[in-house]
Amino acid sequence: MLISKMKEVWICLKAGRVTLPYPFKPAIPPDGFRGKLEIDKEKCIGCAGCANVCTPRAIIVTDLNGDWRKIDFYLERCTYCGRCEEVCPENAIVMTKEFETATNSKEDLHISVELYMGSCQRCGRCFTPVHPLDKMMVTGFREN
Ligand code: SF4
Ligand code: SF4
């Protein structure tokens, strides 16, 4: 009994330190870590692919009218699965290494993107123009 316990102690000592000194020293997550997501508003084409795959409904798409689409990211609901990053055809979403997301206000975890889209002549709903140049043909393109 005593010998087996001594062996256990020896094995533990041999392993050395296996924990990080975080939060006293910064912890750098490894490559591939899925932290708080970031969205590049310039790259997003409003296809809603990210919202379709988001299981906890952290991404909500709203058509404000026939021309403007709003995409809201409610990151307090995010489970960091990374599916939105995976399916985004424009690589507009990136899972960063940021993991310190504690906050007193949920608003800090809210990202809102408003995009000028094309307007379908038949149904009047927003759609993604085939080519970025198509957007340039529209009067009032990206006023802000
Ligand atoms: S990482 Fe997953 S849960 Fe978070 S917004 Fe993207 S798809 Fe939704
Ligand atoms: S999948 Fe990418 S391009 Fe499509 S709406 Fe989401 S962020 Fe924008």
C-alpha cells in the first residue's frame, strides 16, 4: 500500500507542472482555437449562410425593406462551434483567439451589420447581386 502510494507521488512529481499560471500571466490559445468571432463588414454579402447553420440562433437576419438587410450577431448565445466561419463563402467570419468575453452588458456581445442588397423586381425581397459591379449600378449605393 505504502509503496504504491510512493509510486503515485513519484509519477506526479516526474510530470512536473501541468497547469498554466493564468490569470497571473496571459494564456495564449493554440492555433485553431475557436474564440469570439469577428465579422468583416466589407466582405459580407448578406447571403445568410451563417444564420442557416447557427444552431443556437445567435445570428438573426432581418430584411429591413427591399434593399437593406440587417444581420445581428448575439454572441452571448454563441457556442463557439465555428460552423458560421466554415460555411461563409466570403471568409467574412473569423473565430479569433479572444476568450475573455465576460461583461456586465449583453450589448458588448452584439454585432450588427447593415448591408445594401439588390431588390427582386418580382417579390421585392433582398437578394445578393450576382457581381459586386451590379451594386455599383444602383443609385445611392452604400450611403454610409
Ligand atoms: S460559432 Fe456556432 S454558435 Fe457561434 S455564431 Fe457561429 S454558428 Fe452560431
Ligand atoms: S455567411 Fe458570410 S457572407 Fe453570408 S451573411 Fe454570413 S457573414 Fe455574410
